[in-house]
Amino acid sequence: MTAELPPGLALQKADERIMTLNVGPQHPGSGHMRIVVQIDGDYIVACDPDPGYVHRGEEKMAEYRNYITNIPHLERPVIHDSCNILYPYVLGAEEILGIEVPERAKYVRVIASELNRCIYTMYWLAIYGIFLGHSTMFMWPAGDRELLIDLMEKMTGARVTHAHFVPGGVRNDLPPNFEDTCLRQVNYFERRIKEYAAVFYDNPVLISRTRGTGVLSRQDAIRLGTTGSVLRASGIDYDLRVKEPYDVYDELDVHTNVMKEGDSYARSRVPWLDMMESCNIIRQALQKIPKSGSVRTKLKPNPKTKGPATVYKRVESGRGSLGCYIVSDGKPEPYRVKMSVGSFRNLIALPYLLKGEKLGNMPSVYWSLNYWPVEADR
Amino acid sequence: MMSDDSEKPVADPKPDTKSSPPPKPDTKSSPPPKPDTKSSPPPKPASKKPEEKPIELPAFEKGISDKLVEKFGDKVEVGFVKKDRVRINISKENIHKVAEFVRDALNYDHVESVTGVDFPTDKEIEVVYHVGSYTDSSLARQILVLATRAPREENPIPGQDSTRLPSIRDVFYSAEFGEREVFEMLGVYFEGHPDNRRLLLPEDWADLPPLRKDFAIKGR
């Protein structure tokens, strides 16, 4: 049987010394995916990630709906970060449909996407904490993200799955007095997350568990094509909000957080620093936002495209660079939509990092990759 | 079995190269879906381009495409040169050489995404690599789009039929999972890829590769 399979499809041979262990898809430590690890005693000798348990065929579905009706389902892969996952698609659709976006809408988008980045990162931090056995770090972020979820609810009408971004702007204008409420809550939120240092990031237990585990060197981070916090934790200064600013990010002062260590600790610290940077960006955006004006260029229900085109747009999401490649053949529906998501790109680092690591370090390495299985599967 | 497979690609390039020239005039204006371009839209961008060319082509991006054209001549064909984006169409025989040149001489270091696009009317499947750079700060905004095409069969047997492309995974390691995804979703087998297994689909998936156009969603 194996002889008939072409090279690369052959089955692996069993080894008496090596034990194969399936972690997931039901195991909570693996998220919605299976990680097949081969262990020799306590050490991992090989790891084979097996995603796909939450594959929904978003890209196929997008070929059957027009540019507007694609919006609610394309955000489903990451409902906590739904503004950011829609962002590149909306930017691409605007280029294909030939729409201009009002200035105020651009600022509203930046505020929404930064709030969403914090909401996602807090959720990730809660999970990261609980899988290291740190219950406080599960309770605090899970509670504190409610502050920002309330803001998003005021802004969009929904706690998650906002479907707020549309080609041409955002769906609704900000509610009255939103700026004041937002500023107050964001300031409180920032004070609050700074307290996490004492209980979590400066905690000797966390440091001894994560320092020096799963070290990804600078060269390998580049070679593996990792992105987002994984890349920045390995000492590469790369953030699309600075390097390829979209919407109004070029008018805001964005600082990139970089750490040189490349271990699990650095990878878990960079998103936390990014949240403070997000608070900073929100405050700047609230100051600079035009006080009035339209937030949406109205479109017809079934808008016409400018003709055949291909677009590749990318933004910085909570999990790194998020690209959207849209092929249009001039019809109202896209011919092909490809989402190049940060989780899928960072997954390639997992087999590399776990090799030679102790089995007990698997959760800390796996969750430090800032990986969201549903997004990787799409 | 294996010798049969390795012979097929040698026989196939002929029909492949015959079918690729027609798209050439169209692709200069960037639209890949040929069938519809014949109606009305393509002449407009095609007629616009020559007027804009001397003024509007961004200089830095033009430099990148010029280097590739200088090195490979008519083996590569410039799809478009836009702000921060350069598209190069390459035949499948040359994709590996171009990828090596892009990595070694142009400082691109990682593949951001690997996309397969099905064109049933052309009887071809297009595979598009979006290549970026972390090390060269002048290329931080740039995305180089490398597009190549594989022959498409009506009744695909993924891994066993003529729908094959050389893998660039040994040039860009980061293309590994992307190529695996294209293999399962469109049935393009990557020669030289060490691990062409399924990634997202169930192990017992026995239908057409789902992102092909003839695989229809129920009720649509």
C-alpha cells in the first residue's frame, strides 16, 4: 500500500522506543485541534499539528455571496477580533468597488480595531494563564475585557461578531458622548492591565516555567515566516501599522514592542505590551477624530465592481499580519477570496519549537504562539 | 507507478505552454479570470496603461520588476506594477529558479500566503505566492506576487494526475503549510514537497478538491 503512494504521502514507520500521543481535539490544552506528539520518555522528538476540526469553508462560501453579504460570515473565524479579520477584506473590497472612505470612518475603524485587539488579547491571556495553572490570570482578564466589550456594544450594538466594517466605512456612527466614555474606560483599563505585572509577568513561577522554553531564534523566525507577536518577540521590528500604514495609522504615533529573547516568556509579554500601545493609539485617535461628518459612503445593495482585478491587502491583527487576496472577475461576487491569517502562519513554528522540549512545556509553548485554531482553519 | 507519474509532467509542458500564450496580452492589465475579460472591461485598463506608464509606474517597484526581467528575459512576464505590489507570471518550469533568485538577489525571505485559484475555462489552476521581506527594511511594504499555472484535469485524482507543480518549499520554508493547503483544496501536487498530506480536510474526504469551481455548495 505504501509503495503506491507518491513521495511525501508515505506513512510513517513505528518505533518501539517512541510513543505517539494524541493531544486533542477534545483536550482543552490543544484548543480545537489535534497535536500528534512523539515522545521519548519525557521529551518530544517530533510533533505534527493536525488542524481542521473547525474548518468551515469560509473561502468557498465567499465565492457565492456578493461583497456586502460576505461580511457577517467572514468575521466568524475570530469572533473576538472580528473588526481586524474583516479589515483587509473591506480594504480590498473598497479598491475593487472603487469607493472612498470618509475621514471620520477611518478613525472609527482604528478605534474599533484597537479595542478589538485588546479584547482578543485579553481572551488569549486568560487561556494562557489557566493553562499554566494560574487561575487569577484567567479571572482578571476575563473580567476586565468586559469593560471594552461594553464599549464595543455601545459602538456597534453587539458584544461579539460586530459586522461593523463595511466597504465604504463603518455601519453606524459613534453614539453620543462615546468619546468621553471610551477615554475613561480605556484609561481605567490601562491602569488595570499594568497591575498584571505584579501578579503574572514578574511572578517567579511564570518566569521559571517560560524563560528559555521554546526559543525561536531571529533567523528561524524569519525563515519560518512567523508573524505578529511571535516575530516581534524574536527581535524583529515589524508591525504593519508602522511599516505599511493603512487608513489613518500614518497620522498616529505607533510604537512597536520588540523583545530579543524569543522564548515563551517574551512571546507572552509582547501582546501585553501591545495592549498598552493600543490604549495609547485609541487616546490619540479620540483626540484627532473629526467631530462630525459622514461615516459611510452608501452603496447599492448589489454594488458593481470596476472590472477584473486582483487585490492583496493586509493589516496587523491581534495575531499578526492578516492578508486578504481577492480575485474579481467583474461579477458582483468575488471570484476567489483567500485569507492569509496569522494563526496559520505561526502554526509552522510549533513542530519546530516543540522538538526536544519536555512534554510538560507543551501548553506554555503552544499558547505562547498566540494561536487561534478557528482562525487557522477558516 | 511512480515512473509513470514522473513521465507525465515531461509530456505535459507542451500543452501547457501552448495554452499559456493567449493569457499574456490580458494579464498585463492584471485580470487573471480570462473568460470574462473578453466581454468589455479588459480593453479599458489595457488602453489606460500605456498612457499612464511613463508617469504613474512607481519607481521602486519598477526597479524590482526590471531586475527580474533583466535576469530572466522573456521567461517571466510582468503582470502588473502597482504601489507596493509587483506581480510576475512565470511558467511552472521556471518558478523554482525565479524563487531562488528572488530570495538570494532581491532579499525576499518569506512567503506570506499560497493561494490556489481554479480557472476551469482555461483548463488551468493558478498558484499565487505572496512573498515579503523582514530583513530588508526597504522591502517592508512590498509584496512580490509570483504566479504560476498548472494544467487542470476534469476528473482529478490528487497526487496521481498531471496537475503538478515544482514545490518552492526548499527555497522558502514558510511555504510548507500553504502548499499543503493548496494540494488538498485544489489537488495541485507539489513535486519535491516532503510532506504532501492533508491538512484541514478530513482524512476520509473522497469528493472533488473543494475549492475547485465544479465543487458546488448545496443549495447554491
